[in-house]
Amino acid sequence: MFLFKDKIIKIVVLISMTFSFSLAHAMDDKPLTRDEVIRMVGEALPSMIGNDNTELVDKMLKARLGTPISKQLDIASSLKTIFGRRRPDLNPDCQRQFTSSGDLSPDECTASKGERAGRGAYTEFRWSKNLQFGNVKYLQRNADGVTKPGELPAVKITDEEAHKKAIAFLTKTMGVSLNEIPVAPANAKHPFSVRTLAIGENSPDGKKNIVPIAKVVDIKRGLFVGIKDPLTGRELPFIPAPGRASVVITDSSILQASVQSWVELERSSKVDPKNAKTRNELISEIAESILKKEPSQISKISLIPTIESMDILGVDPSKEHRVGLLLPAVQAVISTVPRNPTEDEQSRFNSSTAGYSEWFSLVDLPEENGVEDDE
């Protein structure tokens, strides 16, 4: 009998420097004024973003890019590692790299062995037909068996061991660059972003047991920049970038791995540090965006320096390999409800209580062909 799953033991944020402004209590139903929102945004915006951000944008544009998945992932080698001498089945349209309209296809190619919906063993490896989109997935399922109550094996692998195995699999089999996997600070209390997946069971004598069955390693892509806040002295070695990875590991094998939206990034002459926005310009832009949603309550505003990807549309055939342009930005996370609201606070909330996030460019972009590069 399953009682619950996905019990979180530890979650560690390794790569982002988050600044936030929190309200002690949710606001009432009266709409926030522009001055109130500007004050909140100003207090949440990192102090490293100042009146002149030319140097900051320049450093972010010079972030260390690893080898892209399109060049690092060796499909033939990965298939051999996963399937051995067994020849997997490929879906018939793996070679179809373009859509009917002539655009790069975001679809994936699948190699598999066994029946996905069956009860026998099944193995699957999937990858973007155009690897620049950065999606790679792996799934391994053993044949159905019978486990007696109280005999479910508990995972014994440590967080450190799980993390090392996950990194090795991501870099050697999934095509992820080691240079784009953030490294925890030397003094980090919990240096590994690892969760323990657990389930509950009833033993024959009626006792309820909680059994850890796997480790889940979560990786947020990060680019090394080496920024330091001139006022606080806080260091921000890695900047979050598009892409996430997750690996599910037991003592004996890797059950599942997923690399999502780890898009290929390139620098562009269209993004010029000389066009960096000032602190006041950014505050005003973020505040105006919030005010358009007419919020009656905001519990928390978090602002995170980040690197985003601009999609390239309508690029000429000689540049078909490119997917995204590197763009320094700030991610805003707006929480409209306190983490643990009281009953009185809950009764005052309107029907829209979900938080949201959006990003804002740190640099002004040319209005004409803002997402294309002519190099």
C-alpha cells in the first residue's frame, strides 16, 4: 500500500543569487499604488545592478559557454552504452529534421527496446532531431515482479555518490557539457542538489514503514561569470541559464534521466553592453509590468540575475544550426500569497492567487531584427 512518494530530504540552490522583498502581511483588496510597487521592486533588485551596468552586461555576455549538446552528444556511442549489442527500434521519421513549413523541427527521435505499455522490461532513449533544442531523455524499466510486504529494498547510495553518478551519465551519455554544470561553493553546507524518493508500505504485522527507494539529482544549467556585488561583496560565480536536468538513481542503476531545453546559445553583436539599462529604467519597467496585472496583494518579489535565450526566427539557411542568442536579464518571481497564510488572510484573497514569473532584458535591443544576427 503506497502512502506517499517524493519525500524531499534536501534541496540546495547552488547557482542563483536571489534578492527579494517580502511583506509581513498580504495587502487588502485595494490595488497597490505605483509608488508602492516601485519601492518593493527597488528593494528587491540586487545592488550589483546600478546606474551604469555596462560592465555587468559585458561580463554576462562573456559567460563561459560549454560545448553544445549538438557537438558533444554522440548518438551512436550513447545507443551502444544503453542497449549494448541489442539493436533498438527507431521511430520511422527520425531523419525528418524540418516541419512542413520548412522550420527546424522541435520533435524528438526515439530508440527503444521492449513494449512501453507492456509488463516486461523496457528501455528508451530520446533526443531532439535537431540537438540545438537541447532535449535528451532516458528511461529504463525492469520487468514487473512481486515484492513481498516488508521486503522492499531501501536505497543506500549517498547524496554525494548519486551526484557523481548523475554528472557522469549526463556528460558521457546525454551530451551535457561539464562546464555548464554549476559547482557548489567550498563552504556549502549542502553541496549536492539531491532529493530522496520514498514510499510508504504496510508490513505483514501492520506497521507502516517509510522506505527510501531512489535518489533524484536535479541540475539547473549555469554559466560561469564570476560576478561580485561591489556593495555586499557576495560572489555569484554561476548565472542561471536555459536548461534543466534530472536523474533518478538507485544503488544498482539509473532509472531515468532527462535534459530539458538545454538550448544551444551563441553570442550576438545585436546585444551591445553600451545599451545596458540603468537601475531606474529597469525598476520602472518591472513595476509597470506588475501594475498592468492590477495586483491587490503581493507577498514577495524575488529578482534573480539570469541569462536568457532569444529565439532566432527566419534565419537564412546558412545559419540553420543556430537556436538561441545569449541575453543578460533579470528574472522576476512574484508571489501573491504568503507561504503559510492564516485563515484570515486566506479569506481576504481574491480568486487569482497564483504567483508568476517573467524576465526582463538588462539591455535595450534594436527594434529592427532584434532576434537575428548578421554576422
